[in-house]
Amino acid sequence: MRKVPVAESLRIIGRGTANWFAERPLVVSFEVTDGCTCYCKHCDHGGPKDDSRNLKPADYRRYMDALKPCVVQISGGEPLLRKDVVEIVRNIKSDSGLPYTILVSNWSEMTEERYLELIAAGIGQFSVSLDFPDSRHDVFRGYPGLYDHISGIIPKLAKLGYDNIVLNSCITSENVGEIDAMADKAHEWGVNMCYSAYSSRRTGCRDYFLNTPEQLKTLNDQLDRVEARRDQSNWLVNAPATIEATRRYFENSGIPGCTAGMRFLVVTADGMLQPCSMQFKRYRLEERERMIEEFTRTNQCDECYVSIRSYLDKSLPQLFREYIPGFFSFKTQYKPASRE
């Protein structure tokens, strides 16, 4: 995975440290649309939605001025359904290069042209959903032909040399036996790999949670295989401590200590703040401090271990130890391979 160059690294670290002590969010996830091209079994979004009340691109500047996150996720729904998503990115990014910006997408709408436009606008990482390393992905997502599309375009764009594509797989009871195979697929396509954990809180369905000793054994065996070959040619984004916490989350059917609303939060498509995408307590932008007092200070929810939480449920020193060596660089600006 491409490391962030020195000047941007220092700005991210500086703002992240300031936000930690000021109780501002380190990461904000902007759900820029509720509509999606897929009907995933593990998700509460799906299909077209009324987008008439969505924030306009220029509206995002007000949220950035108030929240000042050092990292932003642009998600949905499917963010590439927004024809103005490039303009949204431009309004989120500042002249300083902050925040580090991640596009979370199923890539059904991705083309080479859009990929390059989004990089130019300021996307630093593309997180691409992958549930299975074959056409079972289409069945799970309710989108025929999706696997063929991403298996063609991801290796093609990876060869451009930006090294900014991460496959993200949500571990469920259906795909737990494919964890290592999906790491193989990332290696084959020349991209990176990240795992998150299914939560039944989103849909109310426990069927996709790991519920049996056999499923837990498969989980541990598969994660052991991936950890055993953690190297630069098959780079695993998850820190070792995050992988261990994922094991505990499934073993204990939950994990306490969530800081949603303070260390991270969601901005909905129509501009309301939520502590996370699975807690539907809504606040106006001006009410962020009330959200912390009403929700975060008393939050007892232990029902998820999604990626955004797994990155941030750590002390500040642990965050520095785990992520500064992996993501930040004190080298000059990275340049992709030249294109003929």
C-alpha cells in the first residue's frame, strides 16, 4: 500500500493528535447517498432511494470546517451513483491536502476515467467490497455480473501503479472459509486486503454471524493462514491487534468500549450526524457536543466491529505504533509508474 508522503503525513498526525485531545472526530464517514446498485444480504441499504434531500457538493465545506477530521470516508449506499462525486471530493479536500480521503464502493460503476478523476480530486484510497473470490459475490450482492466487472477492472487499474486499491471483505458465516482465498485474490490482482466483521445490528439477522464452534475454528484457521504470510506482496491493512480483536468479537458475540460519536461519526446523505451507521440517533451539525454527552458517554453497544471502529478503538500511543509505520512515510512524494 502506498504510504502518505512526508508533508501530508505530518499534517494528518498533527490534526489527529489535536482532535484526540479536543474530542473531535478523527474519522468522519460521509454517506453521500442512500441509494445502491446492490441488494447485499448483510446490509440495510439496497436499490434506488429518494436522493432529493441529499447534500450538494458545496455543503460539505461547512461540515469539514466544523468537524476537521484528519480522515474521511466517502460511502453510501453506493457513492459512485452520485454523478457529482468528484465535486464532493474537491469540496472535502483542503489546499493543505487534508483530510486523507477514502472512497468506499462496490465498484459496479467504476471506470478507468472515473478512477483517474477521483485520484486527481484527492482520493487517497479506494476500498472495494469483496464477499467471495468468485461469482458467488454476485449472488450475495444481488448484482449479476459484478464479479466479472471487478475482476477485470481492478487488475487493470492496479497496473497503473498508484497502489491505492484495498479489497474489503466483511466476514460472515457464509464466507468465513474464504478469508485466505480472498487474500490470494488480492495478491493475484496486485492490490491490498482488509477484513471487517459482520454485525447483525444492521439488519437484525443473526444468520450471517459466526454462531457455532465449527465456524469459530474456521475463522481462526483462516486468519492464522493470512497472518502467517503478512508481507509486502500481499499487504494486510488490518494491524495484528485488530485481527486479534476480530477473533474476540466473534468469540464473545460482541466487543465493548465503542467511541462512536466522538472518535468517529457518520454524516447522513441529508446532512444529519449519527454516532455510527447502525445507531440512528440523529443530530444537527451544531449538536455534536450534545451527541457526545447523550450517546458516547453512556454508550454500552458492543454489537459491531466494523473497519472504522476497529481502526480507532485504541489508545493514542497504540494508534501511533500501529499505523504510523504502516501508512505514513518520511520520503518524498510517491509517483506512479509512467503510462505508455
